[in-house]
Amino acid sequence: MSKWSVAKETVATLGEQAQDHGADSAGMLEALISTALRALAAEKDAAYVKNFVEYEVSSLNLQHIDVQRLT
């Protein structure tokens, strides 16, 4: 299983468990993103995380599809 498949399963599971934790799917995703960004910063550094986030945000409205990230 690819890292992207694991990530997609994790996101789906969070959505399914949201009500069990008094949250909605968006709230669970926000918690995941915040936690993941802090973990990534601990592995890399703040500048790396900032560049990563800026790249991802800039590609949200593009029609470009990164095939690797879909698997």
C-alpha cells in the first residue's frame, strides 16, 4: 500500500469517527492537518513546512492532477 493510500484511509476513518468525538469531518481534518504540520516541522523545519503548505495551497484550484498522489 502506498503512503497516499494510507493517508486517504486515515482521512476516511477520521470522517467516519467525527461524531464519536463531538466533531464534524472538517474539524477532524483541521486537527489532523495541525498535528501533521507540527510533526513535519519536527522532522524538517518551519521553512520546509511553509514552502510545502504554500505549494499545496497554490495547487488547490488547478486542474493539474498528480497521479502519484491519487494512488
